[in-house]
Amino acid sequence: MNAAVALPAAVEAARPLLAVLDMAGVAVFAVSGALAAARAKQTIVTFAFFAAVTGIGGGTLRDLLIGAPVFWVGRSDYLAVCLIAAGAVWLLRADRWRLQALLWFDALGMGAYAVIGAAKAQNYGVPPLPAVVMGVLTASFGGIVRDVLAGEPSVLLRREIYVSAAALGAASFVGLSALGLAPLSAGIIGAAAGFGLRAVAITTGLALPGYRTEK
């Protein structure tokens, strides 16, 4: 995580946790991207492209919006993780995996990235509410691009709980940090809250109500 500005002490203390969550989020998002390519019966090149777009797409948009150096440009490990994820899914014949695998990998990445995005936005002086938005974008934008490229309905066009789960995770982290909770605890609770809500939606079919016009 590039920190070209002075960081708040609480955020600085959370750096080790955020670094772990950062790479874990890239890995699981990359796997979900590769799984989407597998479902579409694509080539290994498409596997790699989907993995990279899904793994680093949200963080790239976040960094551009907050004026930070794009996190993966100056180092090789992020892209390497994406390529390894693509190769692993290809070799493990993921076309035999069920849709549930993609959903759960994506939920894990979403929970982690919601916290990462909000924390990095705060690092760069972004106020609390916009920081939550940055967390949501970090957690959801890569998956949105993945769905569009794979020809699947975007999560934005479905009533299932996804973006709202990312918002819960990011808001929990920002709110608990503002209340003085230790960064480690705030990060764990935030990631767990986002993942937990998404898990409930996956297992129970819980969805947001759609707009109804009066007859």
C-alpha cells in the first residue's frame, strides 16, 4: 500500500493487517475472475485477463479517484498473484466447479476489499463518508467488470445483496475506527460484517426489494 502522506496513528498501526487483507482480496477476486472465464469455456489468456481485471480493477479505480499511485504499477506481486490464480483454476479444471464456488470466493474478496478500500482512502485524507464509498468501489468494481466481460448480468442489475454488503463492511470499519476501536479489531469486524451479510444472502436468497409503481 503506497503511503506518500502522513498516516493517522490508528491507520498506521493497522498496516500489517491491511497488507494481509490486500493480498488475500486480490487472490480471491482473481480466482473468481478465472472461474467466470472457466464457466464461459475461455482460453488461458482470457483466464489471466479476467483474473487480473477482477483482482486489481477495484483498487485501480480507487487509487485514481483519491489521487494515489496505482497500487500495482510499481510492483510485480499483485499481477503475479492474479496469474497464479488463473493458472491454478485452469489446472484444477474449474469448469467442474459449481456456481457456489465463484459466489463464495467473491464474497470473501468483497469483505476484505471493502475494509482495504476504506482504510486506504482514509490514509489519503478522504473524509469518512467518501471513504466508505471508496471501500464499496474497491470491493465491487472488479466484479462488475468481470460480469460485463463474461456476458453475465451485472450485480448492479440484480436485487441480490452485494453492494450493500460491501457498504456495511466499509462503514463498520470506518465507524468503529472513529469510535476508537483498535484497527485490528475494526478491520476484522468490518470484513466479517460484509462477508457475513453476503453469506446470508447467498444461503437464504435474501434480496433487496425492487421499486414498485402504483397501479
